Amino acid sequence: MISNRNNPAPVSLAIGGMLAMAAAMGIGRFVYTPILPMMVEQAGLSAAQAGMIASSNFLGYMLGAMIAATSILKGSPRAWLLAALTASTVSTTLMAWTDSYMQFLLVRFIGGLVSSWVLVFASALVIERLVSAGRGELTAVLFAGVGVGIILASVLTSFAAAGGGNWRTAWLYSGVLGLLLVGIVALLVPDKEPAAVASGKSDTAGEGAIGSLLGAYALFGFGYVVTATFIVQLVRSADYSLVVETWIWVLVGITAAPSIWLWNKVASRLGNSRTFAIACVIEALGVAASVLVDNLGGLIFAAVVLGATFMGITAMGLVEARARTTRDPRHTLAMMTAAFGLGQIIGPGVAGYMRDASGSFLLPTLLAACALIMAAILVQLRGTAKHA
């Protein structure tokens, strides 16, 4: 296979994948974080309700991933990608007209379900095509879309609040932008199947080798999501200004965008398992700092570390899973996504109820940090055993 770095097609494809991830993940999934303080104040949500709405989204995400792992979703991967992306942005827009707690749960559940299909189909479709074109390094552009979407979500929410709008306005702005991105993705991701790519390697680890990685991935999902859901609420609770709220979440997006490229460099030297463990420990420090350091510096550190690690860990987990099994890439990606979703389902609900019971996010956040340490230990023990 000859790589043609002057060929613009792989670059356009990577940008298309990036925008798909920005719309469905960075905006569709994570815009809830900056909008949440407005919903708590204006819609009267409790911390437990806010957590359960997030968990509902992640429940849909896990179920969607499990469906994607089967043969139910037949037909063109591109068609499924665009359909799921459209449904994701429509669900985001519908939040502007949602009136009750039960409706919040339902709409966010649907949004989570289809967003997982975007992740699975975008990853399987775009990554395979980039590898076929000899431009595997552009996969970092694909996953940078989550950080780009987070930045856009922060800016849109800030505009809505500064312009006198409410939480409904913020959801509406986000949904409209997502729908515009769908059209661009359709232009940049062509309907053309990639040539088969032979990996040239055998499955030396065996199918069972992915089990411990699935466990580590679930713990990571729990560990990161508490801070990812409630960090802006922590800023609001500390009575910082709207500008601080906006920039805390912008910092997450700014540091997330280049993080996969940086972690890929580290993983190329240390290996995926060891780098995964290191990143989890670093993220645990940031998560703990959000509640243990009682000033704005702690929240800024937490935001920077969260952004700099969570997408890198996500990508490394998927890459390591592909290395440990020879199964259909879509099946492997879907199973990892389901494990990740399980951790995310538990995290916000548990944190919300613990916050209401104790009056603080201290205990659930420290529990999340411990989960990240456990994930690091689990994946590293497996990595050590593998090479023993």
C-alpha cells in the first residue's frame, strides 16, 4: 500500500469524522454539562435528578453500543452514521421543548442511544478508510472532534446566557448548529467502501484477553464522568462568574482537542496498556483536585487534566482492544463502548444522590478518583501478565 500524502481525500474524510464527533459527542452528549447549572436554577432540578438525566443518556449510549455489536444494523455504514447523527442533533434540539423530568429522561436516553452509533460507525468507517489510504495518523483528527464540540458547546451556552436566554435557548442553539454540521459531514464522508486491510498479525492474546480491558474501561467511564458532568455545577456552587463557568468548560475542550495526538506519541514509546494506566492516574489527580483544592486553581487544574486525558484514554482503550482481538472491528468497538457506557450510567446517578444526601460532591468525586486508580491497576496488571 502506497501512501499519498498529497491526496486531499483522507484529510477531508478525517475532518468529516471530526465534525461528526463534534456534533454527536462534543455537543450532543457534553453540552449538558455547561447547560446543567441553568437547568438546576431555572427548571428546579435537584442534584439527584440532574445525575439521573445524565445516567439516562449513558444508559441509551450503552444500549446503543450493544445493538451496534449485533447484526441488527444492516446496510451501509455511512447511511447509519448520517441517520444516527441526524437523530442525535434532533434529540438535542428537542430538549428546548421538553417540559418534565420524565421527558428529560426519555429525550436524553434517545440522544445517548444514537450518539453511540455515531461513535461506532464513525470510528469503524473513518479509521478503516484512513488506514487503507496510509494515513492512520489522521485518526487523531477524528477524535479531536469531541474537544472541538465541547468548545462550541461552551461558547453557545455562554451566548445564550449573556443574551438573556435561558436553558431552552442554549439547547436550541446547540441543536441548530448540530444540524448544520450534519450536512457538512455528508459532503466530506463519501459513500465508498474501503478496500480490505490485512493487519498481518495473529491474535496472540486470544479473545479472552479483552475481558480485563473491558473492566478497566468501565471503571474509567465511572471515574471521569462525575467531574465531566458536574464540574460547571461546582463552579456555579462556588459563586464564580458566568465567564469562569464558560472558560472552565472551554479549557476542557481546548486540552481535549490535541490530547489524542500527544498520548499517541507517548503510547508509541511505552505501549497502550502502560500509557492508559499513566493517564488514568493523572486524571485521578485532577478529579480529586476539583473537590480537595478549595479555590479556583483546583477547578482550573481539574478542567485542564480532564480534557487532556479523557479522550486520550478513550482512544487508547479502543486501540488496545483492537490489538487484543481479531473479531469484527465494529463488534470490538461496540463492546468497549458498552463497557464504557456502564460506568457512565452508574457515575452521575450515584454522585447526584450522594450530593443530595451529604450536601457535597466530595465523597462521590473521591470515589470516582479511586475508580480511575483501580482502572490503572487492572489494565497494567493485565499488561504485565501478557508480557511475562
